Amino acid sequence: MIRLLFIFLYLVFFYFISIPLLFAEWVVSLLNKHYKRWLPLPLVTWSFRCITAISGAEVTVLGEENVPKDEAVLYVGNHQSYFDTVLTYSRVPRRTGYISKKELRYVPVIAQWMKYLHCLFLDRKNPRQGLLMMKQAAEDVKSGISFAIFPEGTRNTNPEMLLPFHKGSFKIAQWSNCLIVPVAINNTRNIFEAHLPAVKKQHVILEYGKPFRISDLDKADQKTINTYTAGIIQEMVTKNQKLV
């Protein structure tokens, strides 16, 4: 429980220091219409690294050399825990938006930070809105902003077997023709969700697979891009489960 308490206190601290920082960036953006907000990425990256340290998580990163640093990409990963975002966002080399559930849009201050980071909010019950959001994400990728998505659509309680990937999650890569970076995450659920409300020290494996473009695949794999990508990530998850 002590780790959870420290994380809570840290989040309260971050919440309150965020307010003047957000206000300052807002004022600057009013004075200079060409101003591009630079503060959110390094601040949130640093904050997530602090949360990782407080949790006691020991993170082994594999394949980080596979992540392109000179172009926007779509990160596609399996999803076990809230800590998936904490661990992966703390390592992104450029501006990256996450596809998040719509409920987060209504969290004060946090929602504003997410908007500054180009995160988009998905309403799973509104297919039309979801399609428009994917088009917006594809346009953002074309302008140089990477995106991350968890196509399982929910946190998976099975550490070894992935849930089916939603095919619509890949529209971003199809419409922008960006590289897909497969991301395999092992053992984050055991940090928190497996034994609520305690936060426990765990060894976590984070692996980045080789990037690929949908347009470079054969027609059969393009049509089943969700199962194709899930297969790549499943192979990494199975391999890395032995290292936990």
C-alpha cells in the first residue's frame, strides 16, 4: 500500500503544478500563434518515469533500436495494465498521442494535458465518431505526430494469450501509410491490477518489434492485418514470458 500512497501523492503534486504550467503555455500561445507547445512531452515523460521508479518496476527493454526516430509511426501493443501507458510513453522519442477511452476526456487538467499531447478519445459505442477520430489521427500522423493504440480494446487478464485485435484500430496506418511498430508488454498487470489496491515491485519486459508498412505486405496479410500484427506480438509475448 505504501507505493500506492506515494504514487497518489505524486499525482496530486503533479495535478497542482500542472495548473500554472498549462496557464503559462496558454498565455504564450495567445501571444504567439506560431508557438508550438514543447513542455507537455518532456514533462509527462519525466513524470511517468518517476511513477515507474516509485512503483519499483524493473524494466527490461528489448528492440528499442527498431523504433524510428525520424518519422511518425503507429505503435500497436497488447494491453494488460494502466502501467502499459506509463512505461511506453516514458520512452517515446517524439510527440505521440494515445487513443484513449472517452471517459478520460472529462478528467480536469489531465484531459487538457492529454489534448496537448495529441491524445484522442474513442467512444466505442459510436462507430461514426470512431471513424472520424481515426481519420483525424491519420492526418496527425502525416503532420509528424506518432500514435499508440491497444487494439484489444480493454485490459487483458490473461498474461499469456492476447485477446482478438480490432481491425478498425489499423485504419490510422492504412490511411497515413505510416510504419507500424509492434510492442509486446509482459507482466505489467502484476504491478497493480492483479492484487488491487497494492502496487508491487515487478520485473517487466517491453519489446519493440521490427516496423513494417501495411502496403508492403502481400494482399492476404493486408486483409487480415489485425491477426497478422497480433501474431507478431503474441510470439514476442510468449517468448518474453519466460524472462519475467
